[in-house]
Amino acid sequence: MHDIRQIRETPAAFDAALSRRGLAPLSAALLAMDEARRAMIHAAETAQAAQNAASKEAGAAKGRGDEAEFNRLRALVTEKKAEIARLTEEAAAEDTRLRDTLMGIPNLPLDEVPEGRDEDDNVEIRRWGNPRNFDFTPKEHFEIAGVKPGMDFETAAKLSGARFVVLKGSVIRVHRALAQFMLDTHIEEHGLTETWTPVLVKEEAMYGTNQLPKFAEDSYQTTNGWWLIPTSEVTLTNTVAGDLLDEAVLPIRMTAHTQCFRSEAGSAGKDTSGMLRQHQFEKVEMVTICTGETHLAEHERMTRCAEAILEKLDIPYRTIVLCTGDMGFGAQKTHDLEAWLPGQNKYREISSVSTCGTFQARRMNARVRPAGGGKPEFVATLNGSGLAVGRCLIAVLENGQQADGSVELPAVLHPYLGGKTRITAGGGLA
């Protein structure tokens, strides 16, 4: 969420940053709401002072036996009391209107973020690995002979409908191995703390990480008001909601493996085949809580953590920085990692790593007490996939496929599979 005081101080800079996101200027409307709110508060304070004075004078009039003056002043006190209640209620309503409006405005991009309208304007910053040369036409993951027995879309459709899958046999073992490998790498090599969180959260948690109010249709809500998380960014980040942290405990670096749920409301017609875009999926998420001075260095560090997973799996990828028109709502800057999928003959997103600056912390009221003393400041928050397990499974299957329908699996997964090294053309592990 944005700081109205900063908008007051630099309205032109605020509007200029919004324009880079393709949005019209908003500072004038916001400042008008802010001025109306402050005017009502001032009027209420003035009325309160008048009430206090009249009450004091009424006591004096009573003491000297001036009944007429006492009654006049008593009526004035009653009048001011009603005025104060009205003004306070109006100020609270204006404050809510301003807050709700601020909640619906996206984060401002950093100056270094490239300007652009959509994904076509994103900028590649590096590339790792070389796509394999196949001596046959590579298939998409769901078409590979050895994968088909363990990837059942028909049963999933019977159970739940479209955009679900039932995984079984060797395929789900590789899926589980991938998640365990990611967690172990992040914990043992990258210094992240493993955390297990609920997948059902209160509404305020979704507000805290900016899924609400703007993206309600992209998430699922239960009949009793809980929300199913679209990613454990929601729970991990909100672990510090309302907290005043000592700077000595920062940075806090966490990772979690959870089920995730998305309605995919805006993706009709996209990736309808296979398991690239599902309503229910698993992710190993990374979240960092740090100071505002260190968040850019943490962003680079977190990006490298995600890249390291792909490199260990020997999956070619490219890293891009998203342009202003393609960034997520809460991000100041985002790196996307796109893995090479030979079945589609293109790179596809497998991780998104973003720094949000203090945007989410303001919504959550998460602050840090500076080590050197001084006024508490809002923390900075970052989140990123480390990685999306299902999409990583797709990349492993497609890059490791063989002409006979078998799949050679990355060496780092072999210990997690009891020494097995491949999925056979018949669907078993060998």
C-alpha cells in the first residue's frame, strides 16, 4: 500500500511512476480525499474544544446561580456532542474510502525496470545451458509413452473437472523427489529456514500480500470465510504481520512446500492440455523479510537460489526482467526464470522472483526497529518460486525424454528415487 504522506510530498513523481505502468494520474483524486478527511478531523477537534469550553462555562454558570446561561450552555454542549459524532463518522468513512482506494493501486516500479506494455517488452538478462539436439521430434510431457501411465487427466476430470490431474506411479515419485530435492537444497545450501504453514487463511492475510481486494476472482474462498492460498507467499510473508522486529533478526529467509490453489479466471483457453496450468498444484516458495536498504541485494540472491535448482537439474533456462506493463500488482521489480520445454519448442515461466519493497509491509503493518535507534521503519518483503514443482516436473520429463518413450532423470534426483535413474517406456522406474 502507498503512503499518503509521500504522495502529498511528491505527487508528480507518484503520477509519473504510475504512468510507467500505463495508469492515469491519481494523485489529485487521492489528495482531495485526504484533504476532505483531514478537514473533517480538524472540524471535529474544533467542535470538541468548543464543547469542552462550554461544559466548563456551564459549570461556572451553575455555580453562580445563572440558570438561563446554564441551560443555554448545556444545549450548546449537546449540540457540539452531536456535531462531533457526525464529523467523526464522516472522517472515518472518508478514511476508509481513501484506504480502499490506496489498496487498489499497484506498487510503483523501480527506475531500473524497463518500460513496456506487455511480455513482448520484457528483457532477457542472461541464459544458461544449451537446449538439447534431439534426433527425433520431442513430445510434450503428456504425450511421452513412459509418462502416460502416471498422468491421468480423464480420472481427474471425473473427480474435479478441467485443469486437474491425477499423478501416480513413477511420475508422482519423481514429482515428490523434486520437491524434496528443492527443499534440501534451499535449506542446506542456501540457508533458508523450512516452514510449514496452513493453506487456509483469514481475509486479512490475503489483503496483506495484495491478493485482495483486486484479485479475489483468482482465488478460492470457503463458505466460512477462509481463503485457499494461491502460494505460500501469503502465509510466509504474513508471519510478521503486525510485528515490530529487531533489526538483528533480519534478514529472515524462509522456504515452504505447500499445495496451492488458483482459479485461473483470466486464463481461459490458455494451456488447456497437460498440467502446465492447473487449479491445484505444488510449489516450493521462498520468502525474505529484510530492511529496505538490503532488498535489492536480497532480490539478486533469491534469484540465484532459484537458478541453482535448474542448473542442478541440468535444465536450460533464461532469466528475464519484467517490464513495467508485465509486472505483478505488488512488485517493484521481478525476475522470471523460463525453462526450456522442447515439447513446445519454447521457454516457459517456471519461477517468478519479486521484491515488493515496503508495499506489503504497509498493508500488514510489519516494521523493524533500527539497530542504531530511531523511529521504526517498515520492512521490505520478497517472494519467489523455488520452484513450481509441477512445471519443474514437466521440464524434467520433456528434456530427459528418449526416442523409445523412456525418460532419463537428472543425477541429483537419483538418491531420492532409491538409485533409480529413469522412467521406462512402460512407465516404471529403473
